[in-house]
Amino acid sequence: MKVEPQTKNLKFQNNNSNFFDFRLNKQDQINQDLVIKVTNPSHDQKVDFTTSINQATTSKVAKISYDGKGKSVKNLFDFKQIVTANDVNENKITLKPGESRELNFHIQTPSNEMFKNFNGTILGGIYIVAQPNHAKKIAYPIAIRINKGTSSPNIAMKKVKVDTTYKHNMVDAMITNNHPDMLSQISYKGTVVKKGTNDVVAKASRVDGQIAPNSQFKFEIPWLTKRITPGAYTMKVKIKSTDPQLGVKGETCFLVKDFTVSVRDAIVLNAKVTHSIPWLFIISVIILFGLIIGLIRWLLKIRNRREGLEK
């Protein structure tokens, strides 16, 4: 299927972009229709598709996503109230072989003081999912960006936890950007060390990433050994961006956060990965507790005897 956003003759449109890209000054307001032309080039097969309007988020591989599955952080505006569908919804639409159709939407920015004083980027899109006959689904995201004034991303590490993904033990770092500004051309590296040491137990790196405005993503870092060991650890993340908006030198931020892996969590996660219960460890713990209880009882017995003799 061919999907073409009709960007010509739109007010505030950046003509260098092949998506809906609006640049506004402080007093500007958008109130206009948007058209996307869809075509089924097949000569003998129909194509079914759906459309949805979604806020942009960041996927777990640090790519901007318009599928509506990610999470937003501190959004000032609801994108689904800014962009609405005129004559389509999320129900199935069918294009006959060779048929073309225009999908009509409307964009209208808020007229309140909050938007008037807003500086930053509002980012979302029209998410079109097509499924030709007997074929896999294909997604066609059409971005809609509203730039107004200037802002800077605010990158932070919200929390760190251990988990199991694809039968591997992982350390998950939740990276957030709670400002209305996107960041592109990023490379990032995560390292987990035993707290107070330089002993690396987990590490990973990625390149060519993006972070959407007001979004978060889960940076998954695989444990180097098959089994996780209980203890105190430190997560270190380095994020570097060469986004042109940051200047020639770009920008680098360092994020650090301590976390702890409990004995219980280690047992549960290791069992998921190895599909076995660590009986030797469990038996050792039970024996240790048994010895401690036995020692306490023996000491109490001796004390009671002494008290009896003194009487």
C-alpha cells in the first residue's frame, strides 16, 4: 500500500519535511485539515487497514514510536484532542485493487494561555496498519510535529530493577525525558558493577537512538553470567547526543543509580532462566536456619539450667 501525506499549501508547514511538520511562533494557532492519500497498487488483491491517532513515545530500543503502546511522562496536552479524524476511525477500511482514497483529519491547537506560553515540541502521528491478503501486517506511521519556541530535554534514570526477558536475566533501567523536546542521534551505554567496586556484571550499548518528548523507555542490559547473584549494585548509564540542536559538540549526560538484588529475587529469576530450582542453595539456607535455631535453643537451655541451680 502507498501512503502519502499531503503537505503542500499547509500553513506553518516546514517544506523541507515529508511529514506534517509545523513551526509556530508564540502567537500562532493551527486550525486546518490534514489529508493522507492511500493507494492499493495491487491489480488483483484488496487490502484492509486501520488508522489510529497516537502520542509519540519511545520504544525499548530507543526509537520514536507512534503505535500507542508506550508511556508518556508529564504531557501538558492531549494529542488526541489536538488531532482528530474527520471521516475515519479505528474500524477496518478496505481498498479494492487499484483504488485510492483520501483520509481526512483535522488539527487544532489549544487557544488557552498554557499553549500560548508553551515552548517545546508536541509530537504524535497517524498510525496506519495494513494487512494485504495472506500477508503480515505492515505499519505506516505518519508523524505530526508541532514546534513552538525552544526547550531542552531532561534525561533522568527513574528506577532500576532486575527481570527475565527472552530467557535471559536482565537489568532494566527506566530512562525518562519529562520535557517537551525530542532528542535524536543518541548513543548510550549501560554498565552494572558491584557497589563500591569496578567489577562489571552487566553491560550493553546502543547507537542511533531517539527519545520522544515527554516519554520513557526501558533500557535492557543482559547479565554477563547466566545466574544473578544477590547483593548491592550500581547502574551507570552514559548517553551522548550529536543532535544538531545541541550545537557542534553535542551533549553527554551521566546517570548513576544504586539498587539491590534480594535473595528471593535471585532465586525466582534464576529459576526462570535455568528452568530448575536451586535445591542445593535452598537446602543450605534451611540447614543454616536450622543450626541457628538449634544454637538458640541450646543457649536458652543452658541459661535455664543455671537459673535453676542458682535457686
